[in-house]
Amino acid sequence: MLYYKTYELSPAHEWAVFIHGAGGSSSIWYKQIREFKKHFNVLLIDLRGHGKSKDQRLLKKNYSFNEVSIDIIEVLDYLKIQSAHFIGVSLGTILIRNIAEIDPNRIKSMVLGGAVIRLNTRVKTLMTLGNIGKKIIPYMWLYKLFAWCLMPKKRHEESRLLFVNQAKKLCQKEFIKWFKLTRDVAPLLVHFEENKIKIPTLYVMGKEDYMFLYPVEEIVKRCDYSKLTVIEDSGHVCNVDQPEKFNEISIKFLAGFKQTQLDIV
């Protein structure tokens, strides 16, 4: 089973489940834990091969979005969590959305930071180059290139270094397994867009998330159950770039789903 850590207020409080992105670990939520555990029971999870999730039985399994999503559901089953609020960033947002396909009753609401809902030409080009070179180019070179392309500015440096330092804990073989998932991303995202779900969703995006912000703006216009907040002076990993704003926005939404308009904070 995946490594997890909990902060429990009481059985009466609702659960908030945090899902990190590729190459990261649950440690990327260190700027969220203090505030969220005042309001929710908190569950942090390391995806297979990341952080402390080194169970060899999992590492031998196939790496598909369904398999990795079911890993998360198994943790919920073990902890007897029937449903929860989910907070994710980057690839973690795809996994949360996939859990909504597999078992929608598990998710009360979703907060999707740096959400990936469509791939533009630049992202597709990077993925193609990565798939060509993943077995011959040292994986950290590829990861640093991706991190820089997603988080290029000086004020994104903390986010960029956080993910790069976490990625160093992966081995080349593990990186290749995860990178192979990129071939399945585009068709999966098309499926999500064609099959809308009725789960309250808040997208929290950095104004400088040049790769992924525009598609989110477009999809929110067409979905009654989705809302968007855009944070100034923030890039792809907005929970690290602007943690106070991310926390305030997310907790307010989870507390009552009262946010009704696209805001520029």
C-alpha cells in the first residue's frame, strides 16, 4: 500500500486528501498542512515510487492512470474514508479527476491547482522529445528541462527546486515508468472533457501558468459545477508560490462552495 500520513481532528470532521504531482511527494504540501488541519482531517499520500511509497509489490505493477488511481482508493478503503474533499496539483489533478470517473461517490469536491485539462503544442512537443530520449538521456536532465519550461521565472524558483529535489529520489527506471503515462494523457483528457461530472470543482491557477491556464478558463465558462480563481505573481505550482492565497481560497471554497465568480486575486 502507498505511504500516507494523517492529521485527524475528530471523526466528525470531513477529510481533505492531498495528491501531489509527478516527481514530487506529499512534502510539497508543507505550506498547506498548518491551515488545513485547523478545519479538516488531513490525509497526505505519496504516489507509488515517490517519497516513501517504495512497496515493491506496487512498483512491479503496471503503471496506468487507473492503476495509480486505485492505489489511492485503497488507502481510503484502509482508513475507512467513504468520501472526502480532494486537493491536487499538476498531474495530481488528473488522478483526482480519474478517481471521479472510477468512483464518483468518493469525492465531495475538488480543488485543482495548476490543473492539467488540455495539452497545448508546446507541452506535446516536450512530451514527444522526452519519450524519444527517456532511455538514453539522464532522467534528471529531462526533469529539469520540464520544470524550467513549466516554472521559468525567478519567483517560481522555490517551486522548481522543490520538485527537482524530490525527483532526485526517483531512479531512472522509475522515471521511465511514470513518463510512459504521458502517452495516455491526451486521450484521457479528451474523455474527461467529453464526459463532464457534477462534482463541485474549484480550479486555482497561477496567472503565470502559461502552459495550462487558458484551457481552464475556457472549460470553466462551459461548466456549471466549476469555478476558477487566478492568483497573481504565481506559476504552475501555485500552492508553493502563493501559499497564503491558495489556502484562503481553497478553505473558503471547501467550507461552503460559496465562491461564484472568476476572481483575480
